Amino acid sequence: MEEEYDILRESVKSFSEKEIMPVSRKIDHDDYFPREIFKKMGSLGYLGITIPEEYGGSGSDYISQAIIEEEISYASGSLGLSYGAHSNLCLDNLYRNGSEYIRENYVPKLCSGDNIGSLGMTEPSSGSDALSMKTNAVKDGDNYVINGSKTFITNAPYADQFLTYARTGDNYTAFLILSDDEGFSRGKRFEKLGMRGSPTGEIYFNNIRIKSDRIVGGLNSGKKVLLSGLNMERAVLSFNAIGIARRAFDLAIEYSIERNQFGKPIHEFELIQEKLAYMYTKFESSRLFALEALKRVNNDKMDALDAAAAILYASESSEYIAREALQIFGGYGYIKDFEIERVFRDSILLTIGAGTNEIRKKVISESLIKKYKK
């Protein structure tokens, strides 16, 4: 498999250099979502990388998905985020938990990029406390009538399919909602500090009527569906942070070689050397940690402890590396003409999005106590 992973990495790297790098500044500056690039990613098999070929995917694994996540994020952190939300949070979860009807009718369009996917979980009053959601679904004959709203939803302004959670009485159920369902509407698109070009917004459900064939994972099984994908989501999205960190590190190295002060390149100064040493160590250790977590996913051995710890360390390392890189650039790092300014802003999101680091620390500590109490 190692040779296959190397071939895939080179393929995605070449694609990113050709298609994404030239527009990465535009993506950020104009808050531009390159849907045409997304479609090309589908035609190359990147979007449905974990989905069997019979449903339009590539039939590979989560390590392959992480490789794609890292290489896209190296070129554009925001496009990497949208890729993760589509490919892992929505598509992979939909395939794993969806019925044969859903797999046949809705998964292929997500694999090809004809449709864009999104995960609808966060609400105005329920972020980290996801199970306090107020969106509800009430059975009415052969249909379920859904009312409520979601916010901070990645890809929401453009998505065609939403894996959405709603209360069904005292339980929770996952539904597949389509953007052309009657009663669906999009709300505000948010202007963000970083990850611009990865569209984030609100969606509203006003008496949307959905048949039971669009229930994902079974009635009242929403909590199980949510938790089934959470560990993999955390591990894969670690590579969004890792790709951003790698870009920041490369920019810092290049600048330290080119920039001269006091008659010599700044990499010869010990304080710069210390920064580079710590940046490299944090990058490599976070990448190895996340990769080990993913290997456990492939072997069905990963638990919440591995996943939460991997993304906690990767996200903190990414922000640290980007911050130190900006410091190496000095005043130029604070100017929008230099890429490191964008990379630094993008690095902050993964400490907040997909669950805050405070929640991840809670998950880690609780998992440790549970493990050692046995």
C-alpha cells in the first residue's frame, strides 16, 4: 500500500500545484469557492476516495483520504476544509450509515462532484453541546415534517445535500435533506477571519416533508450515526491542520534563506534556528500521531481518545507553526501581499471548528479515566 499512497500523493500534489495554487489568493481575497475545481476533484476520484467503486467512488481508505486532505490544504486551507466537510463528514458518513436506496440514488452524485455535500449539526444554541439541538422531526403519515435551523455549516451556501440531525421525540434521527426540498432555505453567509472561500452559513427548515427512505441509519439512531463518524472525522480533519502547518513551515524556511540582516541570512541566527527546530519537531510529531490514529481506524481499533488527541495536537501545532512562521517574516508577515498572513489566519480554525480544543481535552481526560479505571 505504501507505493499506492506515494503515487496518490504525487497525483494530488501535481493537481494542487496546477489547479489550486494559482487561485489560492483569489479564494481567500474574494471569498471565492471554486466549484469547478471541486468538480475536477470528483472526476479524479478524490471526493469519493473511501466509497466503493460500484457507487462511483475509488474504493480506497482513510489514509488515502488524509493524503488528499493534506495536499489540498497545503495549497489552500479553506478548500481543504470544504473537501473534508464534503468527502468525510457528509459523503463517507452517508455511505456507511445510509440504506441501499440512499447509496444508489445520492452517493454517486457526491462522488462525482455534481452535488456538494454538507453536515448539518450545529445550531445557534447548541455548538459543543450538540445533543441540545432544537431542530425536530414529527411523523405525519408516511412523512416526517422537519422544522428548525443550523448555523456555522461548512459548504452551506452551495451544498445540494445535507446530512442533518433532528430530534424525534426523546431521541435523535439523521436525515438526508436536499436543497430543492420545499421549505428549505439558506440564511446568512458568514464573513470569516480565515478559511475564506470555504463557504459557511445558515440553513433553515420550514415544514420540510421527507419520506422515511431518507432516514440515515434508522429511526431514533441519530446519536449512534453521529458518534460513528466522529472519531474518523477528527482523525481525517487533523490533516487539514497538518497541510496548513507544512505550508507555513516551508514558507518560513524559504524566507529564512532568502532574507539577509546584519550581513547574513537570518537562518544563521540562533533564535531563528530555535524556531525552525521546534516548528519541524511539532509538525513531524503531529503528522505521525495523526497517521497512527488513522491506521487504527483502518483496523477498527481507534477510539475517541486517539481521535481527539490527534486533532488537538495537530491543530495546536498548526497554529504554533504558522504563528512562528509569521514572526520569522517580521513586518512582511503582517502584510496581505505575503501568503503567510493568510496561512496564519487559516490555522486558527481547527482549534475551534469540528469541536473546540476545550471539548477535545474533555474527551481525552474522560477517556483516560475510563481506560485506567478498568
